[in-house]
Amino acid sequence: MLARRRFTQWTIESSYSSPIPGEGDVKYFAGTFPYTLAPQMPAFNFCGFGSGIVKGMLSPETGRWQIVTLTLDDPPALLQ
């Protein structure tokens, strides 16, 4: 592992419901967020913030939140 992602804050967040045939109204959460990368090896450093986009849904089958899509754009790595 080169680095750990550290969540900073939500930039945009939205909660809504949408019908799924045979399931009824399903709750969704979507958001964008910046994050930092904390190096786990001394030879690496990272410049700036990464950005993420996530969409999740509350599963009507299990009653648990699950990630539908997740996109991460890491900042560039710098070798020291």
C-alpha cells in the first residue's frame, strides 16, 4: 500500500428516492468530495487533493447501504 485516502468533507451531497419496478421507492445518496492521500512509504508524497464521486442505495433486500458507483481521481505522486 502506497497511501491511505483521508476523507475531507462533502462538496455536494444529495438524498432522494426513486422507484424500482418490483421494489418500490428506493433511497439513494450521491455526493462529491475531496480527499488527501497520506503516504505509507517514505519515498512517496502526494501533491494536492484527490476528488471522488459516490452513489449509494439503501438495499430493499438487506436494509443496508451499498455503493452503486464510486469514482476516485488521485492527486499526482511525487518521488522524494
